[in-house]
Amino acid sequence: MAKKIIKKRSWAEPFKIKMVELLKMTTPEHRQKAIAAAGYNTFLLKSEDVYIDLLTDSGTNAMSDRQWAGLMLGDEAYAGSKNYYHLETAVKKFYGYKYLVPTHQGRGAENILSKCLIKEGDIIPGNMYFTTTRLHQELAGGIFEDVIIDEAHDSSNLHPFKGNIDLNKVNALIKKYGATKIPYICVATTVNMAGGQPISLENLKALRKLTEKHGIKIILDMTRVAENAYFIQQREKGYANKSIASIVKEICSLTDGATMSAKKDALVNIGGFLAVNDKKVFEEARNMVVIYEGLHTYGGLAGRDLEAMAIGIEESLSDDHMAARVGQVIYLGEKLMEAGIPIVQPIGGHGIFIDAKKFLPHVKQAQFPAQALAAAIYTDSGVRTMERGVVSAGRKANGENYFPKLELVRLTIPRRVYTQAHMDVITESIEHVYQNRKKIKGLEMVYEPKYLRFFQARFKPI
Ligand code: F0G
């Protein structure tokens, strides 16, 4: 009897396109001038000089017609806007947290949370650092300690949950400093700086057991929680038949609160929040938000933004949306791997991360290989990417550079924005740059801002 061949069906976007934004096509000469004028920093390019923008998945989402309709329902009252109550209902229903404090974006929530929970000299363990998160912890007097598993620092290790926390590292910190010095552990879902790598529910449950014993809170950085839930559904035993929505709710239920940059998973262009279960923490945060963001029922946002966020949260949890979202990222990653480009594996949820140390072995890390590679890719094709290496890592309190093991260029895919043909064009450009990689030289930093230098630093070729 002939063997039945079951071919896996292709994914496709669960939407059709209703409006388009035209892009400018530029020449290599134009791009050479533009990147030099931007000090070889892709953050300093003008967006109109960019063809395909993979700088970030933050605030670059395409909203749905329902979200755009929601903007028209904006209740722009200073206090008690209807849209705030819609958002509060969505946060309770889909994430399960009791109390909500809206903020203009994720770092607004990080600022308030850090000020509420951290005392001078406290230790804040986390599964790899994120730039703004760590800085707010440090500005509040805390000291960040990385407790991610070692595999996360190796770009070719195929561990399915490279965002996991090493419980031995947490135990060692508790032993060294005492639990009272650790107000909370910051747990990120699909760890950005590790290449969009997920944490497993098994690991989160084990962490919960350990921290409960010691009275340590877990605060989730839930910026990309739905993407993490997708990987749990695909990879973790027992979750194949569970919905993204139910997995997200389970993740949140194992934590005491969360900071959210809604500009990512929640499919909006601006917005964020802090959500907690402890009433005392909520009351303090609600009081603090009026100093830094705005009244507690708008948190620096217009009513219409709150409405778009409430709708976006629900849309982000659809299984079809997430299969196409991560499907597109995997499509690009597999094409790059076929072309022999060294990327972080397994492929992450929000983008592809090129290993710049392997791509440019002739450029020393002190000469910013990932920064130089991002500039070269832009010059080749107008594709804008971002450095995630030594420039992003910044300096320690003593002034020394952090030299992270991972020196990466991030190709971040905005949600619902680009087509498969764009992914093909991106691959061809990276392949072309790879063939000519020996010509790429390192950079020297000629201007360095004090905080989050990667946003505004300037460079010149060596
Ligand atoms: N946490 C994570 C994991 C993030 O990726 C970001 C932002 C934030 C917090 C801060 O949120 O930007 O709304 O203030 N990441 C963007 C990026 C900037 O490009 O990865 P925000």
C-alpha cells in the first residue's frame, strides 16, 4: 500500500490589507550619505530614508479596523474616561491581574514599579537584562543580577526554552544576600536580549515554589507574553491543545504583577501599564503615576489610545494571529539559515538576531561589530536593523564597558506590517552583505550619551 504523505499546510495572515503606506526607494549613494550623517547609528536615520524598517517591533504594529474604529470612541475626559474602564476589564479578563495603572509605555511602568518596590542596595535578579528595565532598577538604588540559564548566552545552543531561569543562581543569591534584600525577581517572557527566547511554564512554576518559600515576589515583564505562550503551545508537553489565551492567563497567574509595553504584543503604537495584585503596592503606584505620567485613569495616554489597547490585547491572543506572526519570523529565519547566515537559534518570537561575532570575525568587539554590520545592511538595501551588543549593554557603575557574550544585529519584525516578499528581499540583502563581509570595517565611538547610549551615540569608520 502506498504510504500517505501528509504535508504540513502553510500558514497565512488571518487578515487582508485595507490601506497601504507608500515607501520611498533610495539609491546606494543616497544611503551612504544618510548613514554617515546619522553617525553610523540606525536610530539616527530619518524614517523616510528607510525602505524596510526592522529597527524594532515596538509601536510599529499595524492596527486593525476595529482598533481604528476604537480611536473614534475615545473619551477624552481628564478623569474617569470610559476607555480606562474598558482597558481595566481587558486586563482583568485576559491577564487576571486585580489592579491596573496605565502608563505612556513600558518604561513608565518600570520607573513606577522600581520606585515602589526597590530600596537602596536591593538585589533584583532577572532572566537577562533589558536596557530600560535595568536602568530603572539601578536609578532606584537596586543592583541587577542575571539568573538566566547559561545556554541563553550561547547563540547556537538549541535549548527550546533559553529564557528559563537557573534556580541554582537564584538560590545562590538568596544565600549570599538574604531573601529580605530581594524584593522581587523580574521575569521576562520571550527574552529580548537573548534573541526572543521563551521561558517554560515548568520553569516558572518551579521558580514560583522557590520564591514563595522566601517571600519574594515575581514581577513579569509581559511585553511579549503572547509570543512566549505560542512557543509553550508548540514546544511544552501538555500544552499542544491549549489556547494562547489560556496559556497567557496561566503565566500571569504565577506572578504578583507585571509591567507591560503594549507597543509590542498588544498591537498598538503607544501605551503600557503596570498591573499588580497587592492593594498596597497598587495604592502607592496609583499615587506615583500622577507625578510622572498623568492621572491614574489615563497615565499619559489619550482615551483613544486606551481603547485601541483594550481591543489590541484581545486580538493579540488569537491563535491564528500568533501562528502567522511567529510563522513569518520563522520563515525569514529559515531562509537566512539556508543561506548560511549565522543567526541565534532556535529562531525567536519577534525577530531574527544575527551573530555579528561570527559574521565579522575580523572586527574586535571593542570596534562594535554589530553596529558596523547594521550600518552595512542599511547601506546595501535600505533595510534598517538594530545593534544589540556592546553598545546596547552600556557601562557598569565603575565606568567599564559591559562586554556581553552576545553581539547581535536584530532584524525585528513589526506585527501585521510586511509581506513574505519583503522577507525575501531582506534575505537577499543580508546574503549580499555576507558575501562582501571582509570589506566591512569596525567603528569608533565619537559621541557617547550617559544613559542608554545606543539610542543617540555617534560613530565613525576606523
Ligand atoms: N521590556 C522589554 C522586554 C522591552 O523589549 C522593552 C522595549 C521594554 C521593556 C520597554 O518598553 O519601549 O514601551 O518603554 N523594547 C523596545 C525594543 C524599545 O526595541 O526592543 P517601552
